[in-house]
Amino acid sequence: MAANPGSVRDLLRRYRKLFAAAIVLLLVIVGFFELARVSRTTERNISYSLDMQSVALERWFALNLNFVRSIANLPSVVSGNYDEIFQDFQRIAGANSNFHNLSFVDREGNPVVQSDSGVIPAPKTNFSDRDYFIEAAAGRSYISDVISGRLVGKPIVVFSTPVITDGEFKGLVTGAILFDTILKTILSTKFGESGSFFLLNSRGQTIDLTSDTGSEGEPHEVGRLTGASSLVCRECDGTTYFAKGKKLDRTVFYLVARVDYNEFLTPISANLLYLLIVGLALFSVQLFTTRRVFALLEKSLALLLEGVKKIENGEYDSLDPDRLERSPNEFRELGLAFNSMAENVQNKTSELEFKSFHDGLTDLYNRAYFMDVMTRMDSGRFGPVTLVVCDIDGLKLINDSLGHRTGDELLIAAAHVLMSASRKSDFVSRVGGDEFAIILPHSTPDTGAWIINRIEEEIQNYKRHEGSLPLNIACGSSCNHDDGRSVEELQREADRAMYAAKQSKRAQTRGEIQAFLASGVRTPHQKPPEQRDNDNTGGS
């Protein structure tokens, strides 16, 4: 069996929760896709910028290395003439601002010629332990790591190339470039809103101009930085950023591109905030509209429920048309149908009630209702009570002579007489074929005689009309004004009085009926047997 969905309010609460959950789910889904989109965009921007910058730097390093190679091929260098080498170096250094110093180092590692110092007969330093000397001795050009220049006392990068004559290593030519030249170029290059570059040395340390050695801080994980995707890094001050590195060709340096994490989060946060505002606005509108709709539905349902409860309590009032008019069309149609149903039920109920308590021929109360009233009258709240018992004289003779239709007419005439003679508070009932009874609450000892006189007067008034029947009613009454007898006892006493009156008027009544029949005013019109009303069968 299907579970009960609960009240309309419960359904509305569940609907609101589902709507809120849908908004949250939408934010999560959009946030996920936005995260993926921004991640792809950030990765693409970092990779593209890193590739562009690394190509430029590799070209810069290659140009400077080729420049040093071209110097190594100068005739003065090849011949080993130190004075001519100095003159050439001085001229070249003056024309090329990149190089801080040009040097010729002999095969022993002694810097014998320098562009800024001239020929050095007895050098105080020796470069034989330097990587670039070792590489040159092996016949390879070399670009050094950032080192502290022994002569200039500043971080430098050395470009070196061997001097080989007739297959014999004669020494090497070095060109020292102060590192601030290239580092300033790198640091001044930006991309995006927060994108920037920095260089790492061969040990993965950040190269910085404020350091004598040109590097500082803990080493970076260059293996991870040069991976397929960018890496989330964190500085000592808590700054978080995306970084991706690339080793520069023919150098020991790593170029790293970085983007602040805030730049990555800003578009995501902005879009999510926008969606959140839109979602809250939609939820507010939904909350407002559903409350309005629910209030309208609740009023409509309350109106219908009110009508149903009234019917349950036996009240058949129609629903308020003004309130129905303000209800939605479906509820208004339902309310109108309910009103029509209530009216029909009320009519049918009234009809059934009337038929259950009234005689079908005379419309007076029937015997069942009379018995109920007798019981109520014994409660003592309606005393003193007077009971009048009436019997139509000669009904059987009229039925036999003129037919049951005329007998019914006589019964109806008797009912009108009794109703006309009674008070509005009295209960007039047909308790048998030709027997009637009147219960008169709150009466006096004279009420019985007064009502019987009224009946006689009304009979005489009836007989004055043309075409009236020979109506005669024998009556007897009884009252419990001083003894508190039950209504049933009053009925027995009233019956005795009625039969006494009937006997006293028997001869007069029979003569009147016979004279009426002999006059020929009415002719017999008997109903077919199947249509006769068995209820009008009377006595003598």
C-alpha cells in the first residue's frame, strides 16, 4: 500500500527542501565544472607563458654562448698573443654591455687576460676547479650556475668555450654576465593578472639578487615542477600559488611560471557567488510564492472542510460564495459542486425526515412521531399537558358508498379542521385510519374543552362550503394539571371520553350521512383495488 503523503503543509516542506537541495546540488555541479574549466585555463596559460618565456631565454643564452664561441675563434686568441687578446676583449666588452668581463684562461686554469684588468702575469686566482674549466678541458662549451664572482664579488653567470688549436687544449674564453641583467628581465615579465616568472639554480633554489650567491631558501622539487601539470606550492609566509617549471636547454637553470592561487579562485568564487545569489533569489521567490499559493489553498481547503464537517453534524449550509469566488478555479468548481450536493442532500434529508414523521395523506404527524412526542412530554418540562383524541364518524360508510377517494377527501378535510383549531405549539397527529390525536403542552384545565369547541366551530365552517362532505368528529380530552399523570394515561382517559361522545352522536351522524347520500350531491368513484389507500380504512 502506498504511504500517506501527509498534509499539504508537509508536502510543501518537502518541496522546499528538494528545491534547496537542488540549488545546493547545482552549486556543487557548477563549482566542479567551473573548477575543471578554470584549472584547464590556468594550466593552459601557465604552459603557454612558460613555453614562450623559455624559448626567449634559451635563445638569449644561445646567443651569448655563440658570441663567446666567436671570440674564441679570434686570431689573437688562436695565436695566444695576450696583448692582442686584451685589446680585442676590451674593444668587444665596450661594445657589448651584456658582458661584465671577458677572460682568457690558460690551460692551467689561470685567468691571464681580462677585459677589465688587462694581462695578468701572475694571477692570484685559479679557475681549474670550476665546472666551466672542467667542461672546457673536455672540449665542451658550458653555461655555469650562478656563482659568486671572485673578482667582482657579485653573482654572475659564466659562458665558456674551449680554445683548441691543432687538437690541443690551449685554454678557454669566458664571458661573465652579472646575473641581475637577466633576472630583472625575467622578473619584469608578467602574464595574466598575477602571473610571473622566477629562476631556479641547479639545486632548485630560487635565485635572488639580494643574495651574494644569487640564491636563497629551501630547494624546490624540480622533478615535480617539471612534470606534466602544474604544482600547488606554498611559501613561508603562507602564500599559495600554482607553479610549473621547465629546464632551460643547454643550461643548469629551471624557469618557473607561477600564478597566485587567488587568481585561480577568483573566477570560481565570483561565479559561485553569482549562482548563490541567484539561487537565494529564486529560493526566496519560490518561498514567497509557495507561501501565497499554500495560504490560498489552505483557505480553500479549510472552506471545503468546514462544509464537510457541517454536513457531518447535520448542517447543510452552502459555502460562502464570496470565499469561493476568491478560490482557485478548481476549488471554486469543487465548492459549487459541494453546494449543489449539500442542497440536494438537505432537500432529500428534509423530504425523508418529513416522510418519516408525517402522514402521507394528510401531512399531519404520523403515529411514530406521536409516540416520540408522548415520551418527551413525560419529561415534565412541558406540563401541564392536555391530550385530545379524535375519531371521524362514518368514514367506513363514506368509503363503502362513495369510494376510498371520497374517504381520503374526508380525512384531508378533517386534518385541515384539526390544524385550524389547534395552536402553533400543539402536535396534531394521525394515529390510525380515522383516528387523530392532539398533544397540547403548557395547557390549563380548560384547554381541552376550548380546543374541542374550536374543532366544532371549524367543522361548521367547513360544512358551509359548497360540496363539503358530512364531516363529524368525536373528541375526548384529558389534562394532568393537578395529578402529574403520564401522557399514556391521559390517552386512555381521552379515548374513553371520545367513545362516549361518539356514542352520543351516533344516530345524528348516521342520519346526516344518509341524507347526504340520498341527496345525490356526490356519486361513487371507487379506485381500482390496487390503488386504494389502505390507510383510510375507518370505523363506523
